[in-house]
Amino acid sequence: MQPPVPPNGNPNQQPSPDSRHEKINTLWKIISLAYVLTALGLSFYWEMKETGLCGMIMEWQLSFMDDEYYPALDILGALLLLLIPLFIGKFVVEKVTGVKIDNVKYPGQ
């Protein structure tokens, strides 16, 4: 099986590192934004239904904090736990691709 030919038709030319870097960064930003929005929505859903991670954190609060309950701790705790895999994923993507995922470069910078 032959490797894919770049758009310019020269099979010996590899994609530029800047192009690859930009594609991986853009894809990562789209995936991470979708993940964060999903985690936020899921946390609020769990808080309203008192299930999932928020329900577990609520039960923990009631048992260890002398029957005191703070709903903000539920949501923040659930978000923290849900965002840990995102940071692990970032580390894995950087190690596998060899591309450092960095901040957005705005026009004029």
C-alpha cells in the first residue's frame, strides 16, 4: 500500500510541521470544548436529579460533614473528576504525536 500523496502531487514532500501542528491543535480544541460542555451539562443534570457523581458527592458530604450540604461542592467536585481524563488525554496526545498543544494564536500575534 502506497502512502498518500500530498495535494501538490510530490510524493517525497511531507506535510510541513507547522501545518501538522496547527491541525492537531485545532482538532484538540474542538474535542476538548465538546468534552468540557458535555461535562458541564452532565454535572448540572446529575445535580438536578441527585444521581451520578453529584449524588455520590452529596452522600459523602452528608455523612462526613455533620449533615451539612453545599450544592456548589457537588458540581465543582463532579467537574473536577470529569476533567481529569481531559488532562490525561492531552498528555497522551502530546506524547503520541510529538506536538505540544498550546494556546490559540490570534491574528496579529
